[in-house]
Amino acid sequence: MNNSQNQNKIGNPEIQVPKTPQMNDRDFINELLATEKYMTDSYSTALNEMSNDALYQDIQGIFNETQNCQRELYNMMYKYGWYKLEAADTTKIQQSHQQFAGYLQQQSPYIQ
């Protein structure tokens, strides 16, 4: 990775973990995060297709707990420098905003 790519990375200094064949703390947390992401996606799909109100409420509560757990794991990974983000190009953000704002105005009678 060259220096300009490093400058686009957003994150904390990485806490080093042993690089051995055994799973380390980073590996375990990363696996948990991936599982929580999968579960929130699955619960979201189930909620979109659920017709029973009582079951919907129960699953929605579980979804919220799972989403909160996912966020806590993400925050931990970010805190330890194990989850890096890439800075978005301001021009691309503005272009996307203009594109979708125009699309919404054309498609939705409620947005003015």
C-alpha cells in the first residue's frame, strides 16, 4: 500500500496480536462480528416477511439486541485498530447526493 492510500485510511493504531495458527483475540472478535452481521441481515429479512404481530414484536426485540451487539463489536474492533475505514472522496459524495436527491424528487410525490 502506498503512502497516499495510507492517508485515506481512518482508524486507530492497531493493537498487535500474535500471528500464529491459533485464533487470537482479533480473530475471535472478527468472527463474532461477521456472525452478528449475518444474523441482523437474516432477522431483517424475517421481519419484512412476518405477518404475526406477536412474533414480529419478539423478533424485533431480538433483532435490536443483535444489532446493538454488532455495533459494540464494531466499536471494539475500531478501538483496537482492527477495523479501518477508507475516507470517501468529497466529490463522489456530492455527486451521489445530487443523483439520489434528484431521483427522489422525480419518484416521490411527497418530497418537494
